[in-house]
Amino acid sequence: MNPRTTLGGEAAGKHWRIGIITESLIRFEWSDSGRFVDNPTQMAFNRDFSAEIPTQVGKSADAPTETASISPTGATPIDTAPNTNPANPTDPSLPSFTVTERDGWLEIDTPHLHISYNQQPFTKEGLYATVKGIASTDNTWHYGDEQLRNLGGTYRTLDWANGRIPLDPGVNSTDGWAILDDSASNIIVDAPEVNGKPNPFGTWVTPKPEPTTDLYLFGYGHRYREAVHDLYRLTGPTPLLPRFVLGNWWSRYHRYTESEYRELVERFEAEGLPFTTAVIDMDWHLVDDVDPKYGSGWTGYTWNRAFFPDPQRFLHWLHDHGMKTTLNVHPRDGVRAFEDQYAPMAEAMGIDPDTGEAVQFDLTDPRFMNAYFDRLHHPMEDEGVDFWWLDWQQGGVTRQRGLDPLWMLNHLHYLDSARADAHREGEDADPAQRMDARPLTFSRYAGPGSHRYPIGFSGDTVVTWDSLRFQPEFTATASNIGYGWWSHDIGGHMFGYRDEELEARWYQLGTFSPINRLHSTDSPFNGKEPWNFHTEVREAMSETLRLRHMLIPYLYTMNWRAAREGEPIVQPLYWDWPEIRDAYKLTDEFRFGTELLVAPIVSPAEKSVQMAKADVWLPQGTWFDFFTGRHYVSAPVEGRRLEAWRGLDRMPVFAKAGAIVPMQVEPETGPEDGDAGNGDGNGGERLNSVANPKALRVLVFPGADGEFTMIEDDGAPERSARTATTTFALDLGVNMDQDAGVSAYGQPATFTIGAASGPAADDPAVIPAEREWEIVFRGVAETAATVSFGGAPAVEAAGEYDPATLSLTVSLPATPSDETVTITLAAGASTAENPLLDDVFAVLKDAQMYYLTKEKAYAMIRDLGANALPGLATLEDLHGVDESRYNDSHMPQPVIQALTEVLTRE
């Protein structure tokens, strides 16, 4: 901590220390000995926000060793008179506060908090803090208080969970305060030796020399985003992910053979389904073939050659087909005598291999961990394994007090994955074989700070609607503890039941999740391949998988935003609208990046209307259906709630007015035979390519001016990555009527594709020298368009209007990436009228109801519009006095509800 903003402590002869890290983030420490912790801990890496923030603590190629001093720091003695920022009142990098000591009590005041402390061992009566600027009767924290109104963080795993579970706390709360308790953390120290033996890692994790109380008070009121930003400053930022992880992942607990897996990948290619990551579950290694004298086959490091005769050949083949690979490992049982690498591991640990003594798994021994990486994992990485799925499920005990084995695995594996000495046979001639330069691991959550070790594996999900229903909320609340890259078992993993509609809806959620990884058990009835489902479900699954891959340019920009700005891709609504009650109530709904609002369908369809609904809250403004271009007006300051009804082919996704979403164009054909899936031969671009694309489709929504900067890079480690940015801008003209969402007086509107800029903008190895563009103005009225390249005179643009999606598509030929392109819409980017009667007809056409009732309802709506709604429920005639029963009428309530959405969009 900065000694200029620290009260008490050893220098002042106190057993307590209070660190004023920001005006809202306070550290409280008590030490019986008067000695305090200044080292990084498992959670906290940086407590001085005026200094540079460390990325990781430990050694790796992308994260150099950074440790704090292990000696106690001095602290500012308190004065007995009021003192305004005893550190430096003119230094803007330091928090502003006053300190007063009165009758033995310490009174600390900042612009956001007032703290009272009696300078005695911490008690509820002697230490408390009040959060300012929040309308709550519970805005005072007393030491030891239960966090009843905490908005939740996340949890270690969803294993065996069927629906909602309690969550660990995050740093946001409706009563304005939250506590993170770091008292039990181990510390990270410079350690040339551990237990008298050389430590090749340089730093090591050790218990605190003595117990201390160590609490962090986050008193940010309803400034939720700021609280998470400061959590990142305290614990370290979220790293930048490699691009391939943002595509689709295939995972299944199944005993694949090499030939079976190759057939699967080729089937995906033939079906036009892009997958970028192959997740190989535990049966890649020996399981049933392990002699019972060694125990079970749960842990293993030896390829099952009956399934994979030539592992390197298999892994290289996957790379040639555009797929990175991760292998599942359960390291609990160490290395036993049947393993190929047993002898080298035994010798490294001083064990005579002839004895057959097992090499125990010991995370607390750096000698073992060094051999664990060098003898077990690095050789397989050199063969072609890209990263590891650390499937730790064996509790939280190691040989070291307070050290969670899951945390240590995540920490060391992540740092090791950034090693710069990996080399694979043939990688110089075949770049597809190269190991990605960015560190990566795949494991369960191990407490606050775990965002430093992406990606998160949420565990074995039960296949039920209840599980699906909780997953959006679970993902969004994780952002309250900074954990932004969850990977769930999309489609569900185990138990449960077959419900094809459930699977389709889960796939759709996966498309708008941080990571989209399909998964299932080995049951022959539970395969998640789309061709295992009936036609309508299969088509919905296939289309949403293709959409996910097309979204990679948008997702990758959000990846950079998460790393640079501390903004997780999935966020709860209340981050942006903290004073509106509905933002807390609809827990299924979330922000997805800067441009989109997603309300997944998590309940079965109503048979009568052949659609399912999501309850939606739309904040104030104009919103557009991402798929159809229909617009919704939410005029009240408090926003509005509605039901969004959708068929199986799509789910409710809304784009804000002025939204711009860059996507890559799906290749019309994949690589031809003989191209090996590389996409660089005569076969054209590979279907699952994650290269910075040659052809882009940009969705543009009217209603407001908009701007979006797409970020691309060379794939190098984060600290050395060279970026290229392309800025898109929609300008509706000076006479824009923002309330009406149309251009007044038919003013022309312009959309600009800026010239690529940045360190990598001129490097054709990073972004193509030329690009083809499809600019899709969705939700606009039809108009003529012109285009200007590089400031040249405008020429007529090739435009095509689709009334079904209210979209004007302007296609541009290959254009130099360093050239600015301007598209002008002659009549402006006016918001198209919603095709009310067409949409009413579509609802009634599919409704399972009497034909005569459909006709009556349609006629009523055609004559009265939205004023017909009160009368629709009266279309009931099941017991009249007619001479026949042929005029019976029944108006199902779900049909009325679906029609209500159509009739009240505006």
C-alpha cells in the first residue's frame, strides 16, 4: 500500500492498519503481533493505485515476475486534529480524505464513505462505515455483518446443480457496500529456494507467517462498474484471449478413436458447421487398461494407443483442419509406474524407478511441479496439445495450510502456458501447427482473482430447463466479481431428459455466451450433433452455430475491451441502470458487449401459438430486433416491460439505436479436397477460419448516430501485440429527430468505414490489404445509396432491399484497407415502419386454433389496430344457440399475448 494513504501499522506502533486505497475502497487489517502483510496474496496483487498495476505475479513469457516488498511498509501516523489527505492534498492520483481522532475513536471521511473505529480489536460495535449518496436504510456496514443484499458473484462449480444455487459474494450490493475477506490467503514471495531446494519458478506461494485479519470494503454505492474496475486494479486485469476461443467448441465425454474423431470433423465440415476447438475428454489416456494395483484410471498421462495410434499425427490433422485442441486431465493421483513418463518423473523426484513407488501429486513442491510441466505436459504440447482442461474435483486440501489445489493449478498452469520455448515439428512450413502465443487454461473458479486465469469451466450441468433458466443469471452475476469468461456445458451434460426444444434454446444462449462449448455425456441418446435432432431443431442449431462464428470480429473487439477497459462481455442490466427496479428483476436478460441486449428463452413454447416467450425490460430509447429489424419504442424514463415471443428459429436479441455490429462473412464453399482444410489452397477460405477476415458484413441500426471501433491484431502476446483498428460511424445528419427516430426533411445519412490505423494497419500478414464489405442497414426504410472510395466522387451503390428483415444491403467490391469508404443514403437512414399486419398474419397463421377465430381476430385488428386488444379475449363462442357447432370460437391466451407484442412495439 502507499504509505502516504495508510493509517496505523507497525511504524505507528499499532496492531491495526487502515489503507485508503481509493475514496471507496478501504483495507482493514488487524495483527496481534503488529506485523502486516505487504506481499501479493492469492487475491490481491496491487494495493497502490498510483503505481503500475501488475498483470500476474510469477514467471511466464507474457507475464514477467513482479512481486512486492516482503518487509512491512511504514504508515502515516494519525493526527489528533482533522487532517485533509495527509498524503498529499494536491496529488490527483491519491484519494482525498480527512482523519480525526476524538475520545479514542478514529473518524475517517472521504467523499463517498465515513468510517468510525475505536482502535481496538475489530468488533461490530467498534468498526463500521457508512456509504454516502445512496438511498438505503442499510447503507452502514458493521464489522462481521452478513452481506444480505449482495448482488452475488459466482461459484466454484455447477456440478450436480439443477437450477439456482447460492453464489459467493461479489463487490456490488444494493445497500452500497460489499466485503472481500482476504484473511486466509497465502502470500506470494520471492523464493530462490523452497524447503532448502532450488525453486525454478522464482516466486512461490507460502502461508502467511502468522494469522491476520485482512478485509477489503468496497463502498461504491450503486457505482457498480467502478467497483469492478477497482477490483481489477486490486487483483490484476483480465488477460487478452486468443482469437480461436471465441468460435464454437466441440466437447463430449466419449471414447473417441482417431478415425471416429476425424469422421466427426469431416461431417461438421460437410454440414457447414464451423468449430475451432476440439475438447478431448479423459479417454485420450489409459483408463480401463490400468492395473487395479495402481488404483483407478482417473488420472493419466499416457496416450491410449488403441484409440490414438499416432497422437502427433492426430493433433496435426486437427490443426490442419482449423481446430486447436485441449486435453482433459485429473492430476490427483500423481504419476504411477504404468505411465510412459514414470521413470523420468521418478528420477526427477529422487525415487528409484525400479521400486515402482508412485510419484505423489504435490502442488506445494516446486521440484515436483517443475518436473510435472517439463516431463509430462511440455512433450505433449510439443506434439500438438494447445492447452489443458484442468478438471479438478478432489476438494481443497494440499500439504500447505490454506492452499487450495485448484487455485495453485490454475496459477501455475496459466503462467506455464505462456512459455516461449514450445516448438513443434513442421511448424515453420505449416504455421497451423504453431502453439498460440497467448497463455490459456481451462478450469473451475477458485475464488476472487480467478479472472486472471481464463477460461472458466463451470462444471457438469444437468440437462433440464431449470439448469438453462439459471445459466444467464449465473453468467451475468459473475461479472460482479470480475469473472467474465465462463464456459458452460451448452446443451447440458448429464442426467435430465431429452427435450429437443430445450437443446435448441440452449444452443441459442451459447451463441450469446462468453464461450460457446457444446458438451454431453457418453450416452448414445445424448449426442449434441445437430443431425441427431429433427429438422426444425437441427436447422435452428446449425444456424446459431454459424452465427456464433460470424460474430467473431465483434466478440474479439469485446475481448480487447475486457482486457483494456475492465468490461466483461456479459453484464447485468443494473450496471447501466442502477436506480431502475426492473433492471434487477429480469435476471435472465443481460448486456452482450456494447451494442446488444439479450433476453434468452428459457421456458418451453406454448403449443397454441407455436412460440416461446421471454420477459423483457427495454431501457428508455429505441431498440431493434437484431434479426428482423422491427423496432420497439421505450418512451418512459423507467423503460418498459414486454413479452417477446419467438419461434424456434431465433431468440430475442435487441440492438440499441445506432448500434454497429461487425461480423465476418460465412464462406459460400469450404476448402476443396486436397486443401487439408487450410483454406490457403485453391479451395477458398476455410469455413472455421479465425484469421482477420477478408470479407466482412457490418450490421447498422438506425435511430441515432453511432460509432464502433473494431480491433484486430497479429496474435502476439498481449504486451507486444500490434493492433489495427477500423472505425465505423453512422451520421444521420444535423436535422435528426432523435425522438421520432427518423431524419427530418429527408436529410441524407452517411456511413463511413474508416481507413485501418494502428501499428499493424499496413501489414498484410495481419489484416488483408483489400477487403470486401457488406453493409446491412437493418430496420431502415428503402432508399437509394451512393458510395465514395477514398474521397473520390460518389457513384451509385449496388443496394438490395429485403422487406422481410427491413434491411438495405450495400455490397462493396474489394477495397484497400487503408482507404476510407463513405456510403450515403439519399433519403436518410429513416426507421422503417413495422409491418404490423404482416406480423399479425404470421402469428395467426401458425397459431393452433379455430380458423374462423383467426379470421375474426385478423379482421378486428385490421380495423382497429392496437385498439383491438381489449376485444380479442371476447372471441369465445363455445356454447351459443347457433343452429350448428361450426361457428365455435376460441381465442387462446398465448396467441393474444403474442399479438400484444406485435401491436404495442411502438
